[in-house]
Amino acid sequence: MKFFKYQALSNDFAIADEDACEMGFSSLARILCERKKGAGADGLLIFARDKKSVRIFNADGSEADMCGNGLRCCALHALRTTGKFPDALVTAAGSIETRLICRSPFVCALNLGRPIFSDLPDGAGGEGCRAVALNTGAPHIVVADCGLACAESLWRRNKDSFNVDWVQIKKDGVLKIVTFERGVGRTAACGTGAAAAFAASRRVLGFSDLTAKVSAEGGDTEVYEENGNIWIAGEARFVYDGNFCADDFC
């Protein structure tokens, strides 16, 4: 089975065409994403060219509804392998509108829609920590006014249900973010997390700009609001392709 390795802001993914897979997707994700025995990746993306659809699997084999950085990688994969940039990609979270900003270096934008705010789980926030629960294609809890250890502790208590994003508004208006992601742990970057940090900062932290640079360990994402919808824009890069033999792991 041929697979393709991509990364967006150091958030890395293996992509496989749906009709080429030789084993169950969850099992394939656990094997292929393993850093020492596999190709190594934060997740596996299963791409169906005819439907322009993407299924997203975390490194632990669990399936996610949406992944912003992963979808940018998949948009680049579609462009590289079909010669056409997709105007939308279908995920478990719905159809995600895309915009091509630059071919080389590749940059595209995704419309994540309107953020959906919800009640916090028990134990989130308190002790001076401000917290917001919302969904930007994936469920997030955004926390501020606390240390990273507090954010990681909150993620460990809710890691099957939420991603947790620690956010800080810098003096220059940049939003600094660290994300602890379901099925992965601390990641270099998270697209839906960048959108969640932007929306939560506008809702409770006094951030009023309609566009922001969200800075993560892996790099920067441009996030902006357009007609009430949250868009994220950033790069994606092809790394290499390879061959996986399922018989070696059966």
C-alpha cells in the first residue's frame, strides 16, 4: 500500500487512498503513526478521491470528526495527485469549504463555520482560571489565566471528550497557544484549536480584532472572521511517499 507523508506547522500526517488500504483504518493508524516502528505521524487521513471525502484517525486509532491542519494537507494531496484543488472536503463534521491562497509555497484556507459554545464539564475553570467550551469542528476547552500544568491536567481528566488549548494574548495582539489533543497529547499545532482560541478570546478575554495570528510551537495560523464564520489559513508541505506492507504486521 502506498502512503504519503505531509506536515502542516509540524503537525504531521500519513495519507492513504481509501481504495488502497489493506487493513482496518484504526489498526492501520496505530501501526503507521507509531514513531519508532512505523512511519511516525500525529494522524492518518483516509482520502476518497471520487467523493472528495476524508476520514481522520488519531495516532491511537480513534476517529476524529475534523482536523484543520490535516485538511490542509489533504487539499495539497488532492492538488498534487489529481491536478485540481478541491473547493470543499467532506468530513464527519460536514463539508468544509476551501480556498487556495498560494500554490508555491502551498497555502490554503478552510471555513470552519460558526463556533458552537457549550457548558463546561465539571471541574473546568475556577481558581482564577477562565475557561470556555466550544466546538469549531472538534470539541475544545480553551483556558486562560493559568499555567500550562493546569491545562494539561484538565486535558488528562477530559482527554476522551475534549481537546484543551492554553491561550495567552500577547502585547502585539498575537494569540499564543498550546494544544493538548485527543488521541495524541501535546501537539506542535492544531487548526481547530487555533480557531477555538480566537473565538474564545473574542468571547471572554476582551480580544476584539476580526483577524489574528495564532502562534503555536509549530508555527503561525492566520484566523479571521467572515460573515460570522471562522476561517483558518496556513501552509502545508509534502514530505515523502512510501510503501507499507500489511503482511509484516499481521
